[in-house]
Amino acid sequence: MHFHFALMLQALWTGVCQAAMQHYPAAWGHYDVCKSQIYSDEGLTWDYMACQPEAADMTQYLKVTLDPPNITCGDPPETYCALENPYMCNNECDASTEELAHPPELMFDIEGRNPTTFWQSTSWKKYPKALLVNITLSWNKTIELTDDIILTFESGRPEQMVLEKSLDYGRTWQPYQFYATDCLDAFTMEPKTVQDLTQHTLLDIICTEDYSRGYVWKYDKTVRFEIKDRFALFAGPRLHNMASLYGQLDTTKNLRDFFTITDLRVRLLRPATGATMVDENNLSRYFYAISDIKVQGRCKCNLHANSCVYDKEKLSCECEHNTTGPDCGRCKKNYQGRAWSAGSYLPIPKGTANICIPNNIGPVIRPNVSSLGVANRKEAPQVALSTAPSVHVANSKRARVCDNELLRCQNGGECVNNVRCNCPSAYTGLQCEKPRCETELGGCGGPDSGQAPLMAPPSPRLLLLLLLGSALLREASCWPDVL
């Protein structure tokens, strides 16, 4: 008998833990849904969470443009020589022949093909005039970067290059990083690496020499802009403490904007030469060729959507919380009862939805972030990157019945003026979800109620199991480490 009792207690314990874990995903930072239904003093309502789309390969949604537009090789056809061997000249480019053409789309096709596919520029035929190429990637949508930007060069890596970003759809540009074999000579900047940065200097624009070597390192083909190493300054070397990073992103606008883009631009300023002097008698050795560009990120939806759709060659967020717009950047019509605000990661891990409310709802009380308590917030230490505005948190969770996003009136109740339910005589509650006999003398199971008991009384053994389970829950924790 004691064995069976132990098994029943273990089953109860497992069920409680599993139920708890369903509400706190092990992978913090993204939720499969932005809201779940909970019971409150006001009845069944929605409990909102911080939500954002999954990260994805964003190169499948971009538009690429080159400047000058005729910089791609093949018109007229041209033969190229290998950088490391000026006498090996068997690389032909011909735009009119599919097998020999190297259009810009090949920077974003499937890798691993044999032979490798790549975009290629014309050769440096006009030396000593600089061979300049701008490659612009545009999304027509705000994107948040989540992983390193990686360019893979089929030719030698350029000796001078700049990666730039735009936050206003290409109207203005800011440098992300400079690349050169000699930073002082090319850009009058001291060479640095991302490992030289700290939390306080994370936003500094640096010049690095790590990715600009020529054909001698021909197996080193990639050029990176390190996103994850910058994340690690807050989240730790293996990004185990993402709560610290997201807490900092939530409260420091400049930091959030640093990882946000609408466009990227690669400015190629000088091709690989492999030597201190350019061989002017064999300029077909010098050109740019890129086989792959990787940009990993997610649609920026201001924590008001957990999915983003691509329709008619355009990305847009599927907005929640009564928000609308491509980035969920404003309240829906007739939902400006409070000013629009981006969602918040705080308090961690559930966040604050900052829901737009209807115009006929009164003002919402907004408690100060500090009132949430350090234990609940688990936020990052304050870093003086900028003077950030205070974060608006904690909307009222009051249910608004008859709203399209909430359950309608139940048990035959009728909606009145879109704000309350008119319940049948046998039911009461915010959404007519409670039998009225629950409030009467004797309850629904009383002899005069006319209704059968809603639930059979618990047996003494079940009461004992519940008491023991409650005691164990107080003594131990079944919560996983979700951060």
C-alpha cells in the first residue's frame, strides 16, 4: 500500500512540475505565443508575454543593387587570371552564357554547389583609378540582427572595405566597421578587434586588420561583422545570460538601435593584390568575387508580434496587442486610449505587452519599473551608453469583454454596448461563466439549489495527497533554470 501511495504522490508531483514548465519555456527570449488565458478575479482573461518573431536567414527577403550598375563582369566577355599565378588565366566571364555568368543573385543562392557559384566584378582595367563597388542590401523593413554578418569571398579578400548600415531605408548611412590591411594608412584609425571592446565601448566603430589578408591566406575567405561577440559583453561568453542582454536592450535605446537596420551597404574600396605593388601588366588578376553573404535576424515588431509574413515581396509583422503597421509601430484606429509604446522585456521573463486600449477606456495606471523589484526583473547592470527614457511597464490586465481578442459572453449571455455581458438568470460573472447558485446559501450542491454538486467532495486520501504535495512544493523547487 505504501508503494502505491508513493507512486500516486510521484505522479502528482510530476504533473505539477510539468504544468509549471509549460508556462516558462526553457529557451528564454522567444515565446511560441504572445498570450495565454488565465483566470483572475474578473474572470477568464489574457495574460500577455514579451514576444518576437523567430530569427531567420534574412537574405531570402532582400533586394540587392550594385553601384555602378555595370560593374558586374561579362559584358563584354572577359578572361581573368589567378591572383597567386598570373600565368593561369582560365576564368572566363560571359553574361550571355548562363554557365559563365556571375550575376549578383549568386551571392545569395544555396551554398555547397560544385562548382561554386559567385558574383564577380569587372577587373581593375582602369588602374590606378580606384576600383570602387557599392553592394546595397535592402529589406524595406526594420530588421534586428541576431548573428554575425558573414561575407565569403571567392577571390582574395579586399584590402580595404567598409560595412555600413542605414536605419531610414537608405536615406542616411553610418559605418558599422572598417576593414584594411593597414588601418592607419587606409582610414587613419588604430587597428582593433571586437575583443578590445567593453560594455562601455560597445558602440565604438573600429577598424580591424583581421579580415583583409590576400591570397597567401587563400583558405581564409570570410569577412565578419561580429554580432555575437558584442552580445557576449552582456550575456557572457556562451550567451547563457540572455536576460542581462535583453534587460539592457530594453532600457538603452542606442544599444537597441545599434543592432537594428533597414539596409546594409558593403563598400569595396581596394581588391586583394597579394603584394605591395600592383602588376600593371596583368590587371586581370585584380577583381572582387563574393560567393555568399549571410545576414541572420528577425523582423522588428516592437515586441508586439511573434510572427512576420512575406507577401507581395514585402515583410510585415502580424501585430498583436491592438497595434498595427509594418513594425506594429502604432495603435489601431479607435485604440488610442493610451499612447503607443513598444513592448518591454521587463519584468523578466514575461515582459509587458503595453497593449493599445480602446478610446472609451479610462487611463491606465503605470507603475514605475523600480516597483517591480530586482528579484523579478533580473535585469542587466546599468551601463552608461546613453540616457534612455524610462521604460513604461505593466498595463492593466483588466479584461474587456466582447473584445474580438477575448472570449465572448458564455452560457447564452448577450453583449451590451460591446463592454459587458447581460447574463441569463442562472449565471453571473464577467462573461457569465459562473453559475449564480455559487453565491446562494448552501451553494450549488445545497438541497435547495435544484442543481447537482459541481464536484464530488474529495476523499480523505486525496486530501492527504494534496496536503503532502503542497508541503513538498514549499520545501523544494521544480522550476527549471530558464535563462
